Amino acid sequence: MGYRILFAAAVATLPRRLRSIIGVRRVPGARLVGKAGIGILRWALGSSPTWHLSLLRCDADVPEGLFIQPLPTEVSGSVGLGEPR
């Protein structure tokens, strides 16, 4: 059930043309539910190293002063991203 909700929220963010090409339809209210879900996940993660690493992985802006805990690893100049396999 949870993955269906996440899928519907992800589909709601796709441009109409791309949705048409891959054959998916937008579900009414999915974007709102997706935003609420992300808000709940952010609340649950708090200012954790996990959230910090996820922001670094996707090159998102990291809010200054929000993360107090040190990151779990530092590898070759890249914080917490590890070595490519």
C-alpha cells in the first residue's frame, strides 16, 4: 500500500508528455499526499546523519547549523558517500 502511494506521488510530478509516453495516469490529490509523506519522513528523520547524507547524495542545499552530529564516514574527501563499486 505504501509503495502505491509513493508511486502515485512520483507520477504526479512528471510532465504530462512523459506520463503519456510511459502510460501512467495522475491520481487526484497524489501530489498533496506526497508532500505530506515527505514532511512526515523529514520529521521522523529529524536532523539525523541519514538525512544529511541523503542531501549530499542528491546535491541538495544543506541547511547551515541544522546538523549537529558528525557524519558516519569520511572517504577520500567525499563526506559519507563511500567508494564507487
